[in-house]
Amino acid sequence: MFCKNCGIELTNDIKYCPECGAKINIDASAFPFY
């Protein structure tokens, strides 16, 4: 997953980007269904 504000790669368990501080919205559409 990547930050939509600054583009760095993020882990799936954070709520805010460590680089720019943007709030990370994790929703079901971010993950593919298998």
C-alpha cells in the first residue's frame, strides 16, 4: 500500500503516514479479493 499524498510505501497496520502525516484510510477496496 502507498500513501496517496506523498507516494511512499506503507505497512498495512498504520493510521498516519510517517513521511507526510497524512491520514491513511484502509478500506476493503484497497485489498484484492482472492
